[in-house]
Amino acid sequence: MNYFTGLFGSGFSGLGERIVNESVPVIAIDGPSGVGKGAVSRLLAARLGWGLLDSGALYRLLALDAVSKGIALDDESALFALGCRLDCEFPRLENGECILLNGREVTREIRSEACGNNASKLAALPGARKALLQRQRDFRVPPGLVADGRDMGTDVFPDAYAKIFLTATPRERAVRRHKQLKEQGTDVNLALLLTEISERDKRDRERLASPLRPAIDAVLIDTTDLDIDTVLSRVMDVATEGSRGGGGGYYLTLGMQTHEPRNMTESFAELFEQSEIEKKMRPGAILYGTVIDVLPEWVIVNAGLKSESMIPIDQFANEAGDLEVEVGDRIEVALDAVEDGFGTTRLSREKAKRARAWLRLEEAYDKLESVTGIINDKVKGGFTVDLDEVRAFLPGSLVDVRPVRDTSYLEGKPLEFKVIKLDRRRNNVVVSRRAVVEEESSAEREDLLSKLEEGAALQGIVKNLTDYGAFVDLGGIDGLLHITDMAWKRVKHPSEIVSVGDEITVKVLKFDQERNRVSLGLKQLGEDPWLNIANRYPVGARTSGIVTNIADYGCFAEIEDGVEGLVHVSEMDWTNKNVHPTKVVQVGDEVEVMVLDVDEERRRISLGIKQCKSNPWEEFAATHKKGDRVAGKIKSITDFGIFIGLDGGIDGLVHLSDISWSKSGDESIRDYRKGEEVETVVLSVDAERERISLGVKQLDKDPFSAFLSEHPKGSVVLGVVQEIDAKGAIVRLSEGVEGHIRASDLSRERVSDARQVLDVGDEVEAKIVSLDRKKRTVLLSIKAKESEEEAAAVQQYSSFTDAGTATLGDIWKKKMDESQ
């Protein structure tokens, strides 16, 4: 498809080779940006069935091509060469929304503010304008041309049949452009946009080549306070009357290849009527027809053509399957074919409805009006929207002013949308709900701001949920309902309290006017259940609660609406100390609890479950006293003792020191195994601290105590040396009783090494000089025994001589003689 064929489509049907002739009528519509000339030109061209020249698009394409190829915007010679070979296509002209540059679609890209500013700069260069001048004039082909630009009536088509120059105040133009950009998803500062428009106007007016100015014979129309329909109507009036005086008129026979000038006897109205007649007979044209008969499978329609048409009856059924027409109804139909090869005119009701839907969309697009549609499916990147007979795409980012995770509250019901992109040839429609919301919100916001104050109660709709709260639409402003302000009780996720689409009453907690942020509360609408909580639940009181949450350290129980208390894992059971709370309770269980502590200021209540059950420690203390014998199985063996399982699920501890009288704890504990039945003696019971001390060695009499009762301090005892080293010896005195003799106590003579005096197995006789019942030690001394014996001998033989005196040697000699 070449450039002009793609541009005009069916506008070339029957014309054969392209004809560029000065006899072809031209309507030139000039003016600065933002006055509505683009929309008016599109509507006028569509109404007439004429071609459309958007000259601004050509300059924008040249600017975009130059920037992409690194050509400076002030390099006039390079721009002239680039303009002469500019490779662009317009596959669809009617809405100007599909434009290709070098085979790539740049429809939206050339409409950016940056591209527009660049186009304005290079348009001031005579070389750039010269390169595009003939290209613009080549658009002048039958049956006529509507030319949109800034110098159409002054330089490009000075002989145009009708010339119109549209104007508007700079501010109005900036506002229009700002609105258009926002609907396309581009956020631009209005003040900056107004400055850029003023600068562009100045640049366009002051350029040497084809400055922006109305033609001498142009009709000026100020569009500041006019809607698009009014502007189009005035342009049609000007075109019908003809704005150019003298110079003859145009003789035009549609479908012919000859165009001869003639006097102005044929008015523009006649040309318009002639154009309408031809358009009516084109395939795809919308006609009115009358239903003349309804058959089981067909509806017979007379559209005033050479034959009646049979249309399948299913094209007249509604969604419920009911027939929508009856004989005599006047309906719209689309012309499929004037002659289908069998002498019959073929019409379509479906295509008419679809074409009418497209016309409504195009009109809404041009007038920036809203359309009604239904979100019916989710697709990649967004949603599909049913706009009557046309399916549109709604990007996810344009659903609302804020990102929306859950759109279920929007699906399946009529909503308003703005059309932001339209391509009928490609069956492509893009809509925005965000643009509608922002437009509606601006008015609602002003009203809301007037009554928005902290403490006020307002109605709102939940529009989105997050992990930390819910966003509520108050009508123009969104407020955040934080999860901690939803209820007085613990809330895991906002979905427990509200759902998307819910209409709720909320209280304004805080309003930041500078940042337009509103903090909302739901729980604040009711009374705080924590007030006077200590009076309702004194320490020691029993009540019931529902387990709402379980953590590693315990569980939370709700004892009334909005009031939860913590049952620490240590307060859940008397016997299960190291188990997870899920082994004791489950979420949803109703439990009886006792109030252990209340901290109203910090909103905390400590609860206990085990306190509502019998205490096995107290029961054991009441039935067992010190010295009682109890038996149980070994539950565990540790480094410090043995735990014995007792009645009631409680444990008693046999410490290492209470296992054996004769062996060390580490040695004696090796004789026991887990699960073994053991008999013990109760040593002590501390019910408050939940401790029971048991003993195994206490089952037998203490050999150490028995030995001491027979051998008090000072006694002389007989023993056998078991161990010896340089410092002393260990002597076995009886079963389970040992004594220790230091080297210095082995003899009255000095002994440096006990091994020089004694050997293992030697029998010794020594005196008990010291006892330590706690450490169970006996200190012996042979030297003390000998000293004691010597003293006794001295006393016994003190009168050995007549003189009553005797030497120690004499006494010792006598003693030895007696022993012999």
C-alpha cells in the first residue's frame, strides 16, 4: 500500500491513478495548537467523505526522524534532504490515530509535547518547509480536501475554496491540552504548559518562512467558549456560503477523472449533497430501512434500494434471545453489497450496530466525552471492556487514580470511561476509567474539602485492600483506614473486617491539607472497651474466652469484643512446660481463664489457663511429707540428676549428690536408665516453685553417720591403706567410710614422702583428729596417736623411782620390757 492509498483508503475507489488538480476543492483550517482545528477537521472530512491533511503530523514526523538520526534541528540543508525522502504512512486517516514512520508506529510518540516543540523549531526553517510543501499539496485529490495546519490558507493552498482561522485564549488552549495529556496518562504542569504554548506561538508568529497568521480572506472563529459541535456547525456554515470571493468555482463530477473550473453557480451545498449521495451507496454505509416481514429465519428489510434484503433473524435478537423488531419498525442497517451477483442487495444489522457504536466512540473521542461500558474479563496488562458492540482495552494503570489489586467490585456493572486511543482499522480501542474518576473527583473534592475536618464521620466505599489497611473513597479523596484502626481487637488482615466495595462509615482521625492525606478510623466510632477494664476484670477473676491467635510464646484469647489477653505458654498447663501452645489449644477453642494481671495503660491483660485447673503440685504436697517413699519411672537423665515421673504428671528430681552414699554422683548415675522404675524418698516439696526433691541413697542408713556414732572425734581406729602419694594416704576405715592421713601426721619424725613410710595394703592405727559431716571426711593422725600414748605412759609411770623422778628413757625402757 503506497502512502496516498493508505491515507485515503476508499476515497480513491473508482479514481484509478492519483489525480492532483487545482480544481479539487480545498477547505483550509488554520490556527495555533489547542484551538480544536484537528478535531473539527477530522469531523468535517468524515462528514464530506473528503481527504484530510494533518500538516502538523508531517512536521512532527520530520522532527522525530531528525532526532532519531542525530540531525540537528537547526541544520537546514540536512532537514531539507531528510524531508524530501521522509518515509511515512497513514494507514487510517479518519481518526488520525495510526501513523507509521520508517515502518514503525509512532502515533502516540509524535503527539508528545517534546515532539511538538521540536516540530515548531524546525518549521521556522525555510528549507524544512520547502521540503514538505509539495508533499502537502500532493494531498489535493478528488473528491476534495480538508487541510489542517498553520499556513494552509496563506502558503500551501492560497486558492482554497473556504478558509477558516480558529483562535482561543492561551489559557483555554493550555487547559484543553493539559486535559488531553492527562487522559493519555501523561502528567504535565499546567503553568509550564501555558508557558510552552506562549513561546511556541511567539516562535510561529515571528518566523520568516510562512509565519502563523490568518489569510486575508479567512473567517475567524474564536473557540474559547464553544463546544466542538458549535465550532463544526459554524465551519460548515462558512464552507456552505464560501469564504473566497471571485476567481470562479469548481465543477466536480464524482467518480470521474476530469475536473473543469466553472463559475460559482454550483454552491458548496450542492457539492456537499452530491458527496452525501455517493457516500450513501458505498459498502459499509449506514442506511435506514423498514421491516416489511419477519420470517422464521429471516427479516425482510426495504432500504429504498433496487431490491429488498433478507437479513438473518439472529442479528435482531437481544442477549436473552428475544426478537427486538417487528413489522413496520424503522431500523439502521449497513450496506454490505449493492449487487451480490444474484441481483440482491445485501444488508447487515450487526455491521450497522457495530458501525454506529464506532461512530459513537469516535464522537466521544473527538468531544472528550465519556462512554459507558462493562469490565468483563482480565487479560495481560489490564482488562477488556464491553462498549456496546465494541471491545476495548483498559490498562491496569488506568483503572483508578491509585493501583487497584482487587477489581471485583468494578466488574460486571456499567461504568464510565474516557476513550484515549481509537484505531478502527485495527479494531483497537483503549479506554481510561482513571480520567473519569479524576474529572468527577475534582468537583467532589472541592465539596468534600469544605466539610473535611478531624473528628467528622463520613461515608465511603472500600476500593482497595493492602496488608497494612484499606483505602476508602470518600468521594474525590481517598483516605487510609489503617489495620490498627479497624477494630479494638487484634486484626491479622483487613479482609477480616471489610471487603472491596463495602460502603462504610468512618471517622476522620487526621487530615494533612498540604499532602492531601486523610487518616481514617473505624473502631473510633464505638466506645473503647479498654476503659475501666480493671474494674470489670480484677486480678483473680475467672472468665471464658475464645482463642484468636497462637504464637510460639503463648496464645491470645478474646474475653470480650475488642479485648484480648495473653496466656503465656508457662501459664497454659501445670505439667507441659516445653511444648508448643498448639499442643494445648487451637484457634477457635473456648477456654476458661483466670486474670493474672491488668495493665490498662498499655492495654495488656495477662491470663492463665492452668489456674482454672487443680494444681498437681499442691495435691502432692498435701498427700506427701518429707521421708515418704514414692516410686516412679525415670523420665530423663541430665548432668545434674535424674527426673522421676510422679502421679499427676509432675516430676521429682534426684540430685547427683542424693544417688549414693559411697559413690560419686557421676559414677553412680551410670547405673540408671531412662524408663527404669526407681523407688525414692521425698526430701522436700515446694509447691509454689513447683519443685520436689527426691533421694535414692536415703533408702538406706548412712554408713558415715553410723561410723561416727561409734567412733567420735579422738577415737583411735584401725584401717587399711588404699591409696598413697607423697603428700599422704587414704585409709579405708569401714564400708563407705574413708580417712586421710597427711604425710606430716605419719610420725613424730619428719616425713617428706609418705611412700617412704607406708605401702598400699598396710594396716595402720591412727587417731581421729577432725570430722566434716557435710564433706563426709575424716582426718587421721598416727603422730597424734603416738603423742597421746607417750603422754599416757609418762603419767602412768611418773613415780617409777624412789625420788619420784625418772627420765623419759627410763620410762620408755620399762614400757618396752613390759611389752616383751
